[in-house]
Amino acid sequence: MIRVVLPAHLRTLARAGGEVELEVDGLATQRSVLDALEARYPMLRGTIRDHVTQQRRPFVRFFGCGEDLSHESPDAPLPEAVASGAEPFLLVGAIAGG
Amino acid sequence: MSGVRVLVGTRKGAFILTSDGKREHWDIAGPYFGGWEMYHLKGSPADPNRLYASQSTGWFGQMIQLSNDGGRTWEPVGNKFVYDGVAGTHQWYDGTPHPWEFKRVWHLEPSLTDPDTVYAGVEDAGLFRSTDGGQTWRELPGLRGHGTGPRWQPGAGGMCLHTIILDPSDRQRIFIAISAAGAFRTDDGGETWLPINRGLRSEFLPDPVAEVGHCVHHVAMHQSRPGVLFMQKHWDVMRSDDAGDSWREVSGNLPTDFGFALDVHAHEPDTIYVVPIKSDSEHYPPEGKLRVYRSRTGGDEWEPLTRGLPQSDCYVNVLRDAMAVDSLDSCGVYFGTTGGQVYASSDAGDHWAPIVRDLPAVLSVEVQTLA
């Protein structure tokens, strides 16, 4: 079980609570977690990563275990503590704009 | 009992203002989608309770929202806007080729007859259509593909397709406008397109009368007279009497011919409204006086409408999609400002009063006249 924390706007959009719990088949990676998240909440497609290129949107960051994982490969294993559910996988909207 | 519903898109959410036919007392609902940029909301002429809304932010991209109860509740629908085939390039600000990139939906235009069919004008400029209530979107690629696309360039606000007009007398005919490419028309339901910019003159272009490249800000039409179009260009208010085949300037005695918003009286096809704005970079009303100008002669001769509008120290702008009219017997006229005011007149512009004063910057105003 993976725990995912969404930024406030995406929680509202998905009508999800503060933390989303996902079952991910196979290796827990950014891609597999986001695939599972979008399968549960189809309205989030295109809001975290581009519909076509599947690249992370520039003002969205991925944090876990106190580390910025945004620039890791989408197919790299997530930290064990995230994969086990001990620590959440954080989707964060950058502090920017007005 | 008749009434009106005013759909207001702002930089930080949407608001819905409702009143009865007297238009004296207003209920204000919202913000909906607080914190998101709401470029446009519009109701289906075929089903007034069916509303579409464009919701976006720089963080999370584009959403389309749909309501089936007049805006009380909303559900997200499809947000996948992918250009057809190879997207190609247009001109960048420095004149170099730049790849077409989807950024946002500027304008949603529901079909006149089918609540599930809706058009979306997007940045970078393209026209999309959904026939399933916004669930899926397909580009009408003939517009970008007709040949002049590589010469289009963005205006200061981006290369946006901001105006979509469906001809009520000919379902195959659609007019659109792009900043800064110009106006275009299809006569075959969107398969093929013609630039309709003859008569426009833009001194910022190497060839001021070029086929494309004109910074058209807005175009409006009266439903009873679809061959007559009015245009607010970057500079110049223009008129066409032949469905865009040719244009002539009707700026007349306006204090400045620059502006964004323009609309046509609901019952008088030759009565039109603009809000003159000081150019080129100030983008606020001349002399700090917020004045709507009305022509009852289809242009050329204009009168300022000032009663109830601030006539000193006013430095707001009125954006291109931020003016609309209702179709009650005494035509109502509405506009929103970048200062967050929404002004209304229930007597065709003679008198004005703010419905609200302190919204976020207003991006768009649409009005539904309810039976």
C-alpha cells in the first residue's frame, strides 16, 4: 500500500481526502504510482503529467523521505519507506505565481 | 418569471450572478473553483442548465467543467487537447519558428442546437470540438493546416483563438478570430478555412494589409443578421457587411480606437458597444474615465455612456470576452473589469450600476436570459 498526499487543488478536483491509499502492482515507481492514482481518479489525468509525453508538469514536484524525487527516472524504484507505506509520496505544487 | 444569469470568469475562480427580470437585486454565488483561472464559462442555447467552463492554472494545466443544473454543481470532463497530426510551428515573438504547444482553453462555444456539442478555442491557436458533452475533444485541423499557420504569431497575451461565432442561419458556417493571426471563416463545418482579413490595416506588420498577422481582439454578430460582423482590432473598430469578405473602419469619433470588448444590442442589430482603452501599453481608459461607447448606426457615430460609471481616477481594463448582453425587452448590457467590478445596465447602456465591486480580475462575462 502506497500513501499519496495530493496538493489541495487536486484533492478538491478528485474529491479525495487528505491522503490517498493505493495498491500498486509490481515495483513501486513514480510511473506505477501515478498510473494507479489516475486509474482511481481519472480527472487527474493531465494535471500531474502531460497527457501525451507523460512528463511531469513543470510546477509539480515529487517528494519522499525528505528528498526531492522529481528528477529521478519515472521507472526508478521509490524509496523502500514509501513503497511500504511507512512514508507518504508527496505531490507538491511549487510555490510560485500570484 | 424571466430572469438573467451572469457567468463571470475571473483570475481566481468563477462567480454566478442571478436576478429577476428587473435586474435590480442580485444573488452572488461563488467562488467556484477558487484559485483557478476561469477563462470562460458559457451556457448551451439548447439547454440553459447545461454550462461549460474552462478552468486552468500554470501548476495543473487545463480542466473542463460541466454543469447540468445551471452552475450549482459541476463535474470535470475531458481535458485532453492534442493537436491533430504533426503540430508544426508558428512564428515566435522574435520571428523564429516555434512549435505549437497547447496552453489553455480561452473560449467555449456551445452548439446552438445540441447541448452535447461544444467548440473550444485554445492557445496555441487551434479549434477543437466535442460532441459528447466535453468528454473527448478532436481538433478541426483544417484551420491550422490551411497554409498560413507558420506565419501566425502570438499577441502579448499569447497566440489564442478567442472568438468563435456559429452562424444561426447556416450550420456549416463558423467564424473564428486569433490574436495575432486574424479572422477566419469556414463554410463547410470546419473542414476548410479562409482568412477573412481584407480591409484590415495593421501598421505593425511589414505589409500592413497582409493576408494574416492582424491582432484581432474580438468579433461580434447579431443573430438576426449573420452576414454583418463587427470587430475590435488592436487598433480600429471594423465592420463587414459581407460575412468577412471585406472590412471597413467604423471607429469614427471614438476617443481611441483601441480596445478589447465589443458587443451588439440584442434587439437592434445596428446598436453596438465598445469600451475604448488607451494604447499601446497603458491599457486603461483614457483620462481615467470608464466610458462605454454606443453607436446606434452600426459604427462611425459614437456616444459616450457614463451614468453610473467612474468618471475619474479609473484605471481598469475590460478584456475581450468580458462584455455581454441579455435579451430581455429592455436590453441589458454587462461588462467586467480587471479591477473586479461587474457593471450592468438594464436600459441598453443609459444607466449603469455595479452588481459586484470586489471580485478578482474579471476575464469573461456571459449572460443567459432565462424564461
